[in-house]
Amino acid sequence: MYKSDVLIIGTGIAGLTTAIHLAQKSPHLSITLVSKTQKEECNTRYAQGGIAAVWDLKEDDLNKHIADTLDAGDDLCDEKIVRIVIEEGPKRVQEMIDWGTRFDKDENQHYDLAKEGGHSEHRILHYRDLTGAEIERALLEKISTFQNVKILEHYYAIDILTQHHLGYNVTRVMSDIECYGCYLLNLQNLQVETHLAKITVLATGGSGQIYKATTNPIIATGDGVAMMYRAKGHVENMEFVQFHPTSLYNPNGENPCFLISEAVRGFGAILKTKKGEEFMHKYDSRLSLAPRDIVARAIDSEMKVSGDEFVYLDCTHLDKKEFVAHFPTISSKCISIGINPLESYIPVVPAQHYMCGGIRVDEFGKTSIKNLFACGECTSSGLHGANRLASNSLLEGAVFGYRVAQVINDSISNIQLNSSLPEWDAQGTKDPKEMVLITQSIKELKDIMSYYVGIVRSNVRLKRALDRLHLLYIETESLYHSTTLSPQLCELRNLITNGYLVARSAELRRESRGLHYTTDYPVKHSFQQDTLL
Ligand code: FAD
Ligand code: SIN
């Protein structure tokens, strides 16, 4: 058995920010950070556009950022949380700068603030089109300076430990479920280790890999949300899946899909049909810079009507030198597949990008399970409501990482480790005969989610998805209980749970709002919707 004061699952912006603040405030605490692959491999690393924060108080103000966030969220944001994140955001960004993060500046040495869809002002701090990689680099460098932090790479969190593992019957309506740590699969020797902790934090990121086309890296399999749901904790808003309007069209099905940042449209690029005609005026007065749900649905509708497999993004009128300076990664990716973005149009399609729902948390990142906190993309904090405003996600990870660290610091002295947990029992399990069955099931799941639970939904499609998912669930549970563990099998199980949660939440929401659009209930309602329990 391994013991830490605090066990943090995830080394993206949310997990690292929590760990840095905690290590700084409480050097006596032992902190263990866990990453399922290399520590730098996470959604954070791929963020392009930047981090939204009110920086230039002459041009912008906090209330405008708050109003834009509430507007994008389509009346489902928690206004208190929106205020907290936007008011505290600039302080968290300043800390990142103090810890060594670079953001681009203009010739007057002022931060070069970009604009993205749904923002009324220029307020996105960025580092070229590599903002996430720069933030991740600086945070990993900072965390390496603390003696009391250990990072476990290639360790896969399977399940959180609760009274269930002590032999008690745990149900979803219980209000006193407690967390004692996690079972971790050591991927070097495939042994399951018991990691006890006074406090556990889930910062496991998104679940984009439930779809065929996603901008999320392959680690994004919704493990934290699935662990929480299995532990009978509260999860919500899973129907609100954000599709980014502009991923690079790739007929060979690249996974993940390469993102063409919204900042490119903020820089002046224009969406056009395959015939070269502008179309956004038919959908929103903000044209190509309307919020993402509107732009993604508009593209989906244009593609359905025309039968085309993509639309175009026209950058040919933009300043060539400036474009390459701002978007070096996007430029070279396009050139690598034979498209010079300044001479020909870029073919783009919508792709899954972000999960707005997740583990329900309060303003301090507390979950419904005692001694278990969560932050970042795996949560539903109330910031995003029915649709996330561009570049608000990195901000949420930083603000909630800080808040979680403060509460842990104030409360941990009253918590004891529970050492009576049993070790993992692998008796009666055998090595799987055919790993290919797992690969095949993952493909099936992605097909189900992409065909039936995509941008436009309907009752018939959702029922079909849930029926098919049920079959996959039964098969996979049987495999899970009879075979030795592999990360592929654990991920399949978690992907199915996430798929179920998205489809079932979508079925329960009998209206169209934000990112959830269904042809059976095409308008927004004010009546109370049924929610998952
Ligand atoms: P992540 O950064 O995804 O970290 C998750 C961590 O959890 C990883 O370390 C992973 O190894 C670990 N983990 C997961 N499951 C397990 C397990 N079972 N066991 C052990 N470890 C586990 N947002 C913005 O605000 N601005 C942007 O410009 C922007 N651009 C984006 C571009 C792309 C291509 C993508 C994919 C996303 C973008 N986003 C952007 C969204 C944003 O990057 C993410 O929402 C955010 O980085 C999530 O941070 P996180 O710390 O919550 O999770
Ligand atoms: C982008 O650069 O378009 C992504 C920004 C985000 O997801 O917030």
C-alpha cells in the first residue's frame, strides 16, 4: 500500500495548478500527482487559441467578460461561479506569468490580446498558436522545484476507493460516501497498487475519444467522470458536448483531428461553402465569430444540404507575414498536407472538442463524495452552462486549481488516512484471448456516438444509441470481470459509461438549448428538466 496526504489524478493545467499552490502553502504535505502516460500528454498541451482574461482595463471590463460567458451558456450558467472565475482569472494568469509562462506581446511590449467567437472584446492571451504547450511547460518546470511532490507517470487510475471496497452497500442517494484514495494500474508491470490518501483530486480532463472525430488527444477517455459515476457520485450536464466548428478536414480519419484555432477566424478568416460563397449571415449577425454551437450547427446544416464533406476557411486575404507569425503550427500543418493557407482555402469540418458537463462541484471544487475534489474539464462547475465560451477552459482549470488547493490546505489536518482498505483482488481472472475485441468495441462505440448523438439529435437516434450502448456495456462488463486488466479494457469501460451518460442526459433534456439540439424539441423551455441521478 502507498500513502500520500493528497493524491491528484491528472497533470494538465487543473492538476498542476492545484499541486503547485498546495506545495507552496503546505511544504509538510506529501503530494502525489498521477498521469496515465507521460506527464506532459494532456488536453492542456494542445490548447492553441489561448486563455481568456480581462487584461486591458481601458478597453475591456470584467462585466463584459461575465456577460459574454453567460450569453454563450444560454441561461444555464451559475452566475456566482461565472463571477468568481472571471474576477479571479487575471490573478491566476499573473501567477502563471510569474512562474515563467510567456504570452505574445506587441511592439509596445503590451500583451497582444486576440479575439475569439462570442467575445465582445480582445482578451485572449496567447503564445503563438501553442499556448497550451507553453503553459504546460512552465507549470511542469515550476512543479519540479518542490521536494514534497512526486509524479507517477504511466499509472492508470482505475477506481476511487469508497465504503464499497470495505464491503458496504453504497447507493447514489447516500450523502455520506467517503473517498480513501485510488486503485492505480502500474502500466510498467500491469500490477494494481492501492494508493491511500487523505484527500483525492480528480483532474482527468475530457472525454472526446467517445467520438470518431475529436480534437482531443487519445488520453481523453473520460476516466474521472466514469470513476465518479461508478462510485455513485453526482455527474451532470453531460448532454452539452461542444463541437469545434473548424477542425482540418482529413479524409484519412486522423485521430486526433488537427484544430484550426478559432483565433484564425478572430484574425479575419471567413467561412465559405465549397462553391466559395459566404453563409454565416444566414445564421447569426456575428458571422464567422458567433459562439461555437451556432457556427458548428450552421456548418453541419450547410454540409447536409449540399452533400459536401467540408466547408472552407478563407485566409487568402490576410496579411501573410502576420499570419505565419501568429499561427506557425497551423501554417506548417496545412503545408505538410499540400495546402498553403494563404493561397488556397482550408477545408474544415466540426469535430468534438470539449465536454461542458461532468462531475458536479461547488465553488471550491468539492464533489458529492467526502474528501474527493475535482477541477478542470472533468467537472461541471456552473461556469459553462449549456455552451463554453472560447478560451474559458484553461481559465477555469487555473481558478479552480487554486481554490481546491486553498480548501485542502485549510481542512486536511482534520482528516485521517483509512488503512483498512483491501488490496486489489485479481483471483479468477485470465489473460484476454483476443485484444482485438476491445479495439472493435471502441470503434463501435465511436460509430454509435457519432451517428446518433452528434450535433443534431432526435428521440429515435438517442434510443438507438442507448440500445446499442447497452449491448456493448453487457459484453464489456463480462470481459472486465473475467480477464486481467489492461488500460485498453479500462478505457473501453469508461468510454461506454461516458457515452451512456451523454446519450441518457440528452434523452432527458426535452428542449434545445446551447450545445444540445434535438429535432423533437427544437425550442428552449423554462420548465424543470429531468436530470441524471
Ligand atoms: P487535461 O489537460 O486533459 O489533463 C488530464 C490529465 O489527467 C492528464 O495528465 C492525464 O494523463 C490524466 N488522466 C486522465 N485519466 C487518467 C487516469 N485514468 N489515470 C491517470 N491519469 C489520468 N481551452 C482554452 O481555454 N483555450 C484554448 O485555446 C484551448 N484550445 C484547445 C485546443 C485543443 C486541440 C484541445 C483538445 C482543447 C483546447 N482547449 C482550450 C480546452 C483545454 O485545453 C482543456 O479543457 C484543458 O486543458 C483541460 O485541462 P485539465 O487539466 O482539466 O485536463
Ligand atoms: C481554439 O483555439 O479555437 C480553441 C479555443 C478553445 O477551445 O477555447
